[in-house]
Amino acid sequence: MTETNQISLTIDIAARPETVFLFLSDPEKFALWMGPGSRIDSDVGGEMRASPAQGATVRGRVLQCVPPRHLSITWGYEDDAHGMPAGSTVVDISLEPIATGTRVVLVHSGFPSADTAAQHSSGWLAYLSALANQASRIQNAAAAARSIRDYFAAWAEPDGDKRSRHLEVCWSERGRFADQFASLSGRPSLCAWIGTAQKMSPGLSLALSGEPQFCQGTVLFRWDMKAGDQIVGAGVNVGEVDLEGRITSLTGFWGG
């Protein structure tokens, strides 16, 4: 068997290894990225069944399961599709902790030909991307939503000490903020800038517009600038959050 008869893919996920591994070993979470009807028994020798979108049913068994670092399974098709009968190839998935979450390395070996390996590469990339989205959402979406609420509370708070406490909850220590009027880093700088903005625009307030959106550790939310009940401006903020849901960078676009 040559190296051309295997594929190796790497993806970084904004979630801790323990969170990512849940989607490799828990039957219900396994189905969230491998497709409805998919399931896995993560005990060694346990059955794995996957139902990819192409319609072919995959069957295999667990060869090794080492939470939260490694899963090895056999892989093949019920109808011998691609010349790969059930259990005829091996998929190794390794998880490595990194500063931003988890680096996932998938190696699928044992393909009958290089062409078959290439055909599976794009499919695995799609499924690993689905895994990344599911794991990052469960890791930090709820905490990030709370951070966004505290961020708006900080913009509404005239007292500097109270405003600073809001930012301690929602803003990374060296978090960066930028828009057409500001470019700064760190909580103290942002706290001071909010105070300056309040003095420059007395009576104006910011309010969240609609629900925040989350994808792969990135957040997007819209805001309105109000004078009393009247909207006098609007924009969109796009940023990144850490594994605790704190904002690490935020860029504001006016008029979005």
C-alpha cells in the first residue's frame, strides 16, 4: 500500500479536545456531523454506522478509543461501494490541544486506489467542517452570547469601575477593538474609550439588534445607536471569541 492510497487532513477547531471528542464518541453527537441515522459504540469492538449525504451506508468497528485524544475505526460500505467492503479501511482521528482549541488530524488509509482516496478527501473535509461547527458552538456559543450582553452593558454604564467589571467578564485581557473612529487593545483602553464616547455623544446609547450569529469561534451581531427611542445610526460588529466565550477581537462597521 502506498502513501497515495491514503489521505491526511488537518483542521483547527475552536473547542477543547474534551468537547470535540464528545462528537466522536457520543452516539447522538456523532450523528450531528456524520448525518441522521449515524451512530457509534465507542467501546473497543463497538459498531460504527455512518449515513453520509451520498446515500451509501458505512459500517465499521472501533479499533481504539483513548478519550480525549484518539479514535481509530474501520470504514467501508454495505454494498462494497468504491471497492471498499465494510471494515476494509482504517480511519485514525487524533486530537491535539492548542491555544485556540484543538487540532484534529484525520488519516484514512487502506484505499484500493489513489483515485478512491482522492474521491474521499473532499467528503472528509466537509464532515470535519461540520464537526468543527458543532463542537465550537457547544463550546462557546452560550458564553459568547452572555459576553455580548455584558459588552452592551459596558457601553451603557457611566461609572468607570462598574464598566470595567462588565469588561472583565466579556472582554479578553488583550482584546482588540477597531472601527472607523478607534483602534485599541486591552480592557483599560476600551473602558476609557467608552467613557470618552459617552462624553462626546451625551444621551446616545447602543442596543443589540436581532440575535447574534456564531460560526467556528466567530461572532457577528448588529447594533442600533439610539437617541431616546429613535434610531440615529446602525452597524455590524464581527469578532472572535476565546474558549470561555470572551471577546478577543471586535471590528465595527458603521451603516451595516
